[in-house]
Amino acid sequence: MTHHRLIGAGLSVALVAGLPGAIAAQDQPVTPEGVDWTLTSYLDEQTAEVVGVPLGLQPTLRLQDGTASGLAGCNQFSGGYELDGSSLRFSEEMGVTLALCEPDAQAVEDAYLAALGQTDGWLIDAGALKLSDGFGDVILTFEVPDIMLTTSQLSGLVATLDGLRTEIDDLTAELVTLRDDMQAQNVDRLRERIKALESDNSKLQQRVDALEENPQPTARPGNTVSFSKAEKILLEGVPKRIESYCSPLRSSLPKGTRAAVTCQPNTSAVADINYYLMEGDDAAAVYASTMSTFNVPQAVSSTQTCEQGVKSQRQWVGGGWQADGCYRTNQRAEVRFIENATECRKLTVGGKTLPSPAFYIEVQGSDSDVERVYQWATKGLGSDAAQLSSLIVPIKRPEAGWSPSCPR
């Protein structure tokens, strides 16, 4: 799904030895068209300072036959442009997709799209594309990196590695000093201290290994957010095992949504989960529309499944509208599920009776590993499980209606 956004009018890095693929000057482009450019920095309007694109984000731009397109931050965009000599202007109205963005990605996206609207000229200098405004100030800088990281991103990675090396060096120095003292003085206490440090280190490593294998939830502050009655009903279907901090979700809701919440589970596999309580037919329509947007083929065999880490979707019509699907977008895995909301199919929410209530769930991974996200979302479910996902608990409402699984 896309919407139209109006665009307003108004590091060098010293690479350490051993890092692969230095960014080298190749055949220098003489025109900005026909090249896949990667944004490396932009001018912050509020601070008037040049800001580097954070590590992990790769906004892009391609100019081709009068159409500008690319990745803004976490959404794709496209629109027209006019190129005349050193003059370059973009159309005020851009088509932009509607994916929910992390704060860092949203900040870059907003600044990027706003700067495109202020662009008046272009220049290629040392292989970098620089877009300037009507005052001649450079507001956007792009590169064509030889490796997957731009210079600003690589700079952040090098800084992180240097910090880790410093910590390791400090720990190593302490151990060496203690060993030297022990050898020079033969003090039993120093020998015991070394053994204690090594034991603690071993226990910490075992703990890290255990958490990576099976992340354990940690206690979080109590939720002070005020939920509506409909949102409280929806929260009954959020499993206790997730141990997450959930908040109401009240904007950019799919058509037919009766209640919605967003949760951040305590796991490295998933960034956030959005739960929607909808009528089954509405949920099915949203699912089909979303999956068709990403051109996901209808699965025709059991081998086309998310747990294989491939782009796929499955759907059944039986006791309720059920489906799951997965895909990768913007270098992140996303898995979506639909499942019956109640054991008895009929539910009254906000004064409206839903004959076939359903959960519509969006799971956004922390990276592009679809298989990892799907396995976490279906943890503990057998192949014959009635539910598609372990992310839901059916809401018990036997008094609200009847279905084949409930008594008359």
C-alpha cells in the first residue's frame, strides 16, 4: 500500500588492516542517472549540521527516465524529476509505502524526503553524488560503495570494534598482572582470585550461551497505560510467555480494526509485534491485500513455508479464517498471522458483535532471518497444532455465541 507525501519546498574513515573491500574509486559516473546511489549523509535543518546515516540503514536513490525511486528509510518511494544540465528538481508529490518505521529509520526518512523537495542542483565529486539546494548548500550526499557499508556506516562499525578490543585488552591486562603478582610473590590469595575470575568468566559465558539458545524474559515496570475496554479484551489473547510491555495502537489501523496494541517482546529475534482484533472477513482482506503488495506467490505445496525461510503464504478456511505468510522487506523479516480470536467465534467489542472475530498479527524481525522469526513465533507448536502461532491465546467467550467447538 502506498500513500502520497508532499515534500516541503523549503567521514572519512581510516580502515584498520584486515577489513575487506576498501572503497576504491572506479569508473566515475558523469551523470546521476542510471546509477544505484546509497545515501551516506544529509543536512539536518534544525541543527544545520551534516549527519551521517546510522549503521544498518541504507537509503537509496535511482534516477531513470524521469522517475526517481528508492528506499527512504524503511519505506519505498517514487516520483518524477527534471534534469537539465546541473539543475535537478524533484516533483513535490512522492508515492511512499506505509510500513511502520523504527525511530532512527523514521528520522532519516523524514529528513531525506524533505531534502529531495529542496533540491535544486547536482554535482559528482570524487565518485560521490552531492545534491544542493537553491543556496548552493549540499543537503544530500550519496555514494556507490564497493561493499555493503557506506563510509559513515563503516566508521561506526570500526568504532564499535575498537571499543570491544579495548575492553578485551583491559581484562587481559588484569589477568596478566594477577598472574605476574602470583609468580613473583606466590600469594595463595592471588591464586584464588585468578581462579574465581576464570570461574565467573566461564559462568557468564554459559549464561550468554543459554540466553542465545532460549532468551529468558526479564521483569519490566508495571504498565501504567490506560487501555479501552476493547483493547483490554484484545490483551486477553496476548500470551503471558511473551512478558512484553504493550501499549495501545490507535493510528494507521487497517480497515475493520476493533482494537489494536503493540508489544516489544524480550527477544533478540523480534523487534515488535502488532495485534489487531478484527472481523474474520476484514482480517482476511487485509492479509490478502498486504501479501499481494509484496508479490508473494500462493503456496501450492507444504515445502513453501515460512519455517523454511522462504517467501510464502498459506491459508485455510474451516473453523475460522486462518493464514500465515512471510517475506523480507527493507532487509527485515516480517511474518503475518491470522487466527480465530475466541473459542466460540462470536464476540461483542465496542458495542458491535463480531460473528467471526480474528487476530491479525504483524511480527517484525530484528533482521532479515525469516526462518528465525517464524520459529520463535511458533515455538512449542506441533505440526498438528490447532493454532498457527504461539503468539495468541483464544479468548474464552462461551456465553457470546456458538460454534462447532462450543456447546449449544
